[in-house]
Amino acid sequence: MGRGADKAWKAYRSSVVTELSESRRQLIQSGNLREFDRPRRTTGIQGQAKSPIVDEKTVYSWSVLYFFSAQLGKPFAWVELANETPQIYNFKGSTPERAKLRRKLAEQVRTNVIKVLRALKLPEYVNPGYPGN
């Protein structure tokens, strides 16, 4: 029963994807839907631009710190690395606003570090075999 259900699900999913793709293509051809090619570093809104939170060298340094600390069983918390960003140093807002910014930056740090570790084919998680665990 499991294989049959998997096969049926894949067939159904494929038919839905095909229908949606065809519907989208028709909307584009009729002019009711438009596609925009936006570069990654822009929101498309005048005056709002995304920029890296830190330079590439710093992201690689964070990746090294995180990788080796994780391999030793005591990984850095993302927020610890985020505390090193210029945005935290220069922030002039209230304590709750600072905490919100810190959480946001910690997520961006995590995303960037994981991206580097994956590109280097390195493990992202704590080494469970380390004797100190």
C-alpha cells in the first residue's frame, strides 16, 4: 500500500504542478501577470536596499569559529556572533528594539554561516562523537 500511495501522490503532485505552470504561462502571455527580474540586493522599493550585514571575510571567520566550536561540542550561539556586528554597536534604540535587532541579525548570521559550511561540505551540527559531550 505504501508504494502505491507514494506513486499516486507523485502523479497527483505532478498534475497539479503542470496545471499551475500552464495557468501561469497563460496569464503571462495574456498580460494579466508580469514577471520582474529583481537583483537579490534590492527590495524594488526606492530607498530600500538590502546589503550584507558584514563582509565576506567576517562571515568566513564566523564559519570557522562556529565549525570548530561545534566540533568540540560547545558551539557558539548565533546571537553571540550577531553581537559582533556593527549594527549592534551603532544601534541607538530602546532595549526591546535592540533585542529584536539582535534576534534578526542572529538569524542572518546563522543563514550566512550555514551557507558557507555547506559550500565547503562541512558539518553544520555539533559533533556527537566528541568525548566532551
